[in-house]
Amino acid sequence: MRIGLLTDGGYPYATGESRLWCDRLVRGLAQHEFDIYALSRSAHQEGTGWIQLPPSVQRVRTAAPWSAQGDGRAYGRRERRRFTGHFGELITAVCAPDGRAAESAGDDDAHRASAFAEGLYGLAELAHEHGGLATALRSEAAARILEAACHAPGARRSVRGATVPDYLVFADQLERALRPLSVDWYDDDGLGGVDLCHATTGGSAALPGLVAKRFFGVPLLVTEYGVQLRAHYLAAGPGGDAPLRAPVRALLAAFRGRLAAEVYRQAAVITPGNTHARRWQERCGADRAKLRTVYPGMETERFAALGERDGSGGAGAVGDGGDPKALVWVGRIEPAKDLISLLHAFADIRKEEPDVRLRIIGAAAQGAEATAYLAHCRALAAQLFPDEAADAHAVGDNCVSFEEVGGPGAPELVDAYAAGAVIVLSSIVEGFPVSLVEAMFCGRATVSTDVGAVVEVIGGTGLVVPPRNPRALADACLALLRDPERRERLGAAARARALELFTVEQNLAAFRGIYLELISHAPVRRPAETVDAHGEPLPFANPAEAYVPGHWTAGQARTVPMPAPVPMVPPVSMPLPPPAAGPAPFSAPTRTSRPTEAVGVGAGQALGECDV
């Protein structure tokens, strides 16, 4: 089948958080064809280029929502009237309180959600017909609509204090968020011709999937390993590089909440990466019947030598239990990791076990705040643990070391986990704890704080303590440091659990089944020339070679050059063609109902290919 993979700031770029699992997905499900529709995050990301793409990727189309350029198109009187109506519906729903805050939840909130959806799809239709929304969203008319909605009776209390500068800032942010509606991806050769849209995150990346679902009937699958709405809430605080005023933050939060609810409502299946993400999705209106937890898959080969140790190696070598007097922390250093509590806990540990060492292995996350936090942690460690020397002639040494992967003490990531007997995670905010899963693959005993998906990941194979509790963290570490047999049992159980739940193989098996299930319940999409006036298939409309397995035209040049990047697709480059006559604003292939066993057979695809 043909999959439209929708990404935001990740695959196929060489930088970004989703590039690894998306690459494993398209390589592991090579029997399907993938078209990549990617939103980039910055000019720097585009400058880094793409990773090497596999043959299963047939096409890549990109857009840049971060760019400041507009479409430069002015609407006529009729189009302005349509824009005013659709934008007014959307903004009125954004400014109105949601069902959780309103006293009369239920019908009122359902009406607002419906108004938001109609306004959103009306803007999508307008952008398709008349070439973009940038000029209209930044116009004086849009600002007046915002002002009227913010001061309307019953509006959210948090938006009533908005001023003209706030309207302009919000309009700019909204235009960037809605820019995927203005790209030229919506035709029979684009998202209208795919069998399934798979959005790798919520938010703006799912907007093309919503348009394809609305106007072409393409089923939508949404995967969220980190809930986009939660990330926006955390990033929109007053401590950012360019802090926004409270009314702007409230408007953005309301818009993203409404958008998330619409994405969850239209998705056929939603696959959170853990129960923590699942709870966020349910809180935002996702139907529990659509939710299926699919854990992210991780490569296990690089950890196999350490995880399958026989205990015969020397201390600290790959193949043994590590230094029995060393605690190891691995990750990106930032305030959310709460290394301050870890250092205070280690001070309590040193009072009872003076020979124990703490190795903090990782670099500071991007940003001035993370760099300053690392400097503060170094200063605190120097204050709590002055350099010690064995005698008057020895060089002093500190029991706390700050290192990076690739340095002398940890040339590879696996060496970081091999350095100690106990791996510690001290975070106060965490989504899916990747470093914890890596430690489990290595067969290491762990001590973690109860945040995010930690308890779900550990599942009884490690010790879990409350966050911001140095005394409890110290007691748990001491318990494992003093009991090597318990460390071995927990490490073996942790590795067995990780191999069962968090491998690439289980991830691919889950998506393979979901793909086939969704396409088996979707209507058959047939080209117009292969059906009669009643939508029934014409005899011999498809040539016999269409059912030959694989690419029967082997030896001919592929239509899409690989791996050279396809030129960037700007948000709007030229007016889109006018819609075909009829009620539908977008032209769509003919779709008819079909039995379950007739699964996605088309040109270049054999019947046997569906049986995966």
C-alpha cells in the first residue's frame, strides 16, 4: 500500500527527534511505498540535509512553516467574506471556554468543537482555491475578528485582557501553525492518492492528514511518543527565550487544544507510546476505543555484549557487572533532570559508604539555560565534595565526575552503562525514559524517580522513589550497592522485560498489523478511468502486468531521484487549480465499499503483498 508519512521537524532530516524511529519504520516495512511530507523546523535543520533514504521512500515533499515570507495574495470581496465567516467560527470556538471549564459541558462544547472544525476546513478549502492564507490571517480584518471574539460575552477570562499587539503576535503564530493548509500537497498525485496518512506527531503535522481525511476519505493514523500539546505547554512558559504575554499564551493553548481534539476525533487509530501519553490524549478528548499503546522500538545489538555478560570479566569491563562502588547517571543535562537532588542524595550516600563514586555522563542540552544549569551543578559538586587525596604526596581527586560519551572514560554509549553497578534517573519531568530502557538492555539495576512513564517501563524490575526526595533516592541506591545478588536479579529481569516490549521488531509488528487493519476497513479507491458511471469496476481496465509482484519495469530509471534532496516546496508557490465542478472542493478518486479480504490491490502491487 501507499503510505503518506507526515513528519514535523524530524525525518528525513539529519537532525530531529523522530528521524530514528521513522527510518526504522520505512526500512522495516519495505513491502509498502512511503511518500514523506515533512515540515522543517529551521534553516539550520534544512542545511544539515537528509539522511540516506531507503528504496521504499518514493517521494519527499517539504514545507517551511518557520519562514517569514507570506503568500502576498489579496482576496476579492467574495473571498474576504468567506474568510471572515470561517475565521470567525474558528476564533469564536478558540476564545470560548472548553467543556471542562464551562458549567454546561456537553452539548455546548460539542457545538464549539463542530464550529472550530467547520472553520478550519473552510479555511483549508479557501487556501486550496485561492492560494494561501498568510495575507488574510495578518490583515486588519483578522485582528478585528480577534478583538471581537476576545471581548465577547462568555469568552475565556484569560483572553479578555488581550491588546492590539497581542492580536498581532497571535495572528502571526496562528498563520505559521496553519501554513500546512496552504501547501500544494492536496491532489490525486499527492495526499489524495495515498491509501493511508500516518502522522508521526499531533499538532500542525497532522493538519495535512485532516485535509486528506475530510476531502479524500483517506484514513488517518496518529502516533505520539511525546504528546505535542504537552510539549507546547512546557515550552510556552514565561522563561522562554522570547516570552509571550499571558493572553497570547492562553489563545495559543486554546487553539492547540481544539486542534488536538479535532485530530483525535478524526483519527481512525491513535498509538501513544506509553500510558503517560495515553492519559494526556484521553484528557484532550481522544476516544479510548481508538487508543492502542505501541512502545517505541530501540536497537539492541550495541547493548548485547554487555547485557549477555557471563560475569567473568574484570571490574569495569564490558562483560561484567561494572564497578560495584559506582553510581552512573546518563542523559542530557538540563533542569528537568534534577541533578541537584542527585548530588544532595549522593552526599547522604557518602556518609555511609565513603568509597562510592558518582559518574555523570552527558552533555548539556541546547540553550543558555541548560549550559548555566551544568555550571551550577559543577559548582555544587565542588562545594559538597572537595578534592580528596590518599596522603600528603598524592594528587587530589573528586568523587563526582562530569564526563561525555566519546571521552576517555566512556568512548561509546555502552561503556557509560558498563561503568557502574547501579544506573540512576533523578528527573522531575520525563516522557518516555530512553536512558532507562538502554540501561535495561544492558542488564543493569536501576533507581528512578516516579515521573512520566518510568513505572510503566520498569514494571517491577527496578527501584522507584518519589521525585525531589534526596533521602529516598539515597536509601534506594544504598540498598542496591550493598546487595550484589539483588542487583543481578533485577538486572536480568530488566533485560528480559526490555527485550519483550521495547525492541524494533515488536514496534514494526504492531504497525504492520495496524496498517493492514485500517486499509481493510477503508473504501476501495479506484481511478476514474477504471470504473463505470455507477462506480463499478470495468472489466480488464487494469493491465495484467499491474499484478506482477514488485517493480515489473526493473531496469528503467525511477521517477524520483534518490538520495539527492528534492527542492523545498514553499508554503505557496503558485495559485492552485480551481476545483472541479460539483459539491466537493477537492477532486478525489472514486471510492466504493469492498469486502475485508480485498486489501489495497493496485498498479505495481501483487495480491500476495498484502499478506504480511
